[in-house]
Amino acid sequence: MNYEVLMFPFGEGEIKVKIPKRNLLKILKVKDPAGLSEEIKAMENSFQNSIGSKPLCEVVDPYSSVALVISDITRPVPNNKIVPCIIDELNKIPVPNERITIVVATGMHRSNTEAELESMLGKRVLEKVKVINHDAFNEKHLTKIGYTSAGTPLEVNSIVADADIKITTGYIEPHEFAGFTGGRKSILPGVSGINAIKWNHRPEMLSHPNARIGVLRGNPIHEDMVEAAKMLGVDFIVNVILNSKKEITKVVAGDLVEAHLEGVKYYKQHASVRVDELADIVIASSGYPLDRNLYQSVKSIIAAEPFVKENGTIVLLTECRDGVTHRLFYEQLKNSSSPDDLIERIKKVEYSPELDHCYLLAKILKKCNIIIVSPNTSIKEISNLVETMQSVEKALNIAFNSEGREASVLALPFATRIVSK
């Protein structure tokens, strides 16, 4: 039998997958733009030629206190390049380092360690500027802003709320229910309180037909996030688009909404795909850092769902070096006997954002089977809902036994980077 040998991102490396050529329907990949030859210069130019706003040097004055909001370790944002550029630009104004605070937008994630902060920002930045982790659960460090029109009780990190100037950084790629990452997400959920995150991520919002990958217009979660960021007042954003090598391909900077939309438009030009036929089996992965744990890896399953047939099979390849993570997510998956049981359990407990991926996963499990391939044996603890194994070959054999030896296969390396037309 003739095979197509494909390499899928897996952790910080790759994993080899052999697919029979007669079964391979298509390999879905985004057009991968080359990285910018002069990344620093591109960022500096974006500060001057900002989108929908004055240049950064005219937004900030020397007496401003500045909160610089950055993504945490779970996101592949090249903060070690972006942040020094912003600090250098602020110093030219000149804003002294003592008036700049970097706030790590953890959302509901854990705090980043000192070693992680150094890997994200570099020792030079840590020595120059104060860096703090946001804590969504500590009410003493939150400032009440008000309620959005969707009823979200917006509380924001007090350092960010009190700063004269608020600058956010991030990267733009598809998001499982907010449409796209970047822009307004640095505020909600990034530096918001847990009650705001809960309300924005509640099941009623997640179940909306427009709360999905690649959709902004009419997406209630996205619209609520934008309103929250506007209520707080974001003065300038710096977002990047990355290729599969994590190289910067474009920088958009300026207005919270306009700069972000310009970045989304650019992303869609390279990442929108269409398939004429759904597949019996979809093989998906995303690589590091989105496959650090199973909770984040669900994003690859969500990205694969639009391309699989009803009652088909998704094979997820994920390293999961940190295991399942998130206590409620783990407990609900472990204790549920079926997708319907999982949904009912979610309804009965006090809702937490940890359950958003549970809810989305349950919806997909009602449509198709899921097989998870991971070397981390702790993943077996949730095998009552999904099949788990360490071998790609065994996973594909099970998938073909289920779907038939003539089953069509769709390959989605870098699954979370794809937008379905």
C-alpha cells in the first residue's frame, strides 16, 4: 500500500503520520507568509504609522503612567521582541521606566513563574520595568468599571484601570468562540475579574450560532469584549500575525478596533480554506504551546469539527506535557459517562470558565468520535468519553475500523490557524 508521510506539529517538535494515499482527501494548510526580514523596524514603523489613531509618541506624554498588558506563557506572542520595542519608544518620549508597569494578562490561568517571565521578556526587561501577574480571583486588586449592555459585571486589574495610558499587545489567530484572538481579549478576559469572565463565557453565549471560529460580526462574546475594552479605555494596541515558524509576518498597531480588524483581514487572506467534501476522519494538531495541556488542546478539536462528517472521527495529536489541567475541566470529564451527561453536569454546577471547553467538547462528541494520541498517560483518566492512546498507528487503525477501510482522511497540521469559509 502506498502511503503519504506527513509531519504534524507536536510539542516543540513534530510527529510522523503515515496515511494511505488512497484515503487521503486533502491536506489543509494556511498559506504561510514569510517572516519579516526586519521585525524591529516593522514594529517601529507601526508605532508611527498607526491605524485609526495618533502615533504612539503623540498618544503618550512624559508624565503618563503606562500599563503595558501582555499575553501569558500559554500564548506564542513574541513578547521578547514586541515589549523592548515599546519600552524603547516610550523612553524616547521620554517616559521613565519607573512609570511603566507590565501586567501579564493571565485571564483565569495561573501566574507565570519568574523563569517563565524571563523566557517571555528577557532579563533586560525584567531588570528595567516592574512586571506583575494579573489575578482574576483577588478582589482587592480589582477596580469596578460598570456593566456592559450584556450585563457583564466588569472589574479590571487596578494597576491597568488606574494607569493614564493603557497599551495592549497580542497576536491574531482564530479563536474557538471569540472569532479571533488579539485586540479586546487582552482586557476581557485578560485582566478582568473572574465574575466578568464567567458572565462573558457563560453557556448562553457559547451556544450562540455566531460564537465560533473566524466570526466577529454578530458574535455576542466578541461584541461584549469590545464594549468592555472601550469602557476601560484602551489607548493603543500592538498585535502581530505569526507564521507556522512563529515568525512575525505583519504588525498592526493603533486603535483597539480598527487595528485589530486590519490584522484579522490580513489573517483571513492567508488562512481561509474551503472543502467540497467533509471527511470521515480528520487528523489535527497545533503544537506548542497550545498542546501543553488537554484543556488548551480542545481548541484543535474545535478547529477540526467543521471538516468532519456526522458520526465521523477526529484524531487529536497532542503532547500534553502538563496533563489535563484545570480542576473542574478534569473532574467533569472524568466523572461524565456521555456527552449528554457532561452537559447536564455543567448545568447543575456553578458555572466557571474552566467549563467552557467542557461544553464545547460535549457538543462535538454528540456529533463524532474523538481519539486522543498523547505520551502523557494521565490523559487515560478521562477515557470514558474519548479514546486515548500513545500510538498514532493504533489510533488510525481504530479510526479505520470504525469508519471503514475506504474512509476519507483530512489532514489538519496547525489546525487552530485555519478558518473555514
